[in-house]
Amino acid sequence: MYKFVRCEDLLKLSFKISCSISLFCLYLMQARSIMERYLQVLLGV
């Protein structure tokens, strides 16, 4: 059977999920800028 989920736990879970998503987006943006810099150095722009 389903366990009773408290509102607090749901809030904590959604907070964790949103935090990890934003961290992942930040990481992707950083990786993209690093790759662009690397390509610029590689191509000698």
C-alpha cells in the first residue's frame, strides 16, 4: 500500500530536485563556455 506522504517531505523533495536541476544547468553553461574558449584557442580566433 501507499505510505502517507507529508507535505514537508514533498516540499523537501521538490526543493532537492529543483536545486539539482539548477546546478546541472549551471554546470552545462560552464561546460559550454569552457568548450567555446577551447575551440577559440584551437582555431586561433
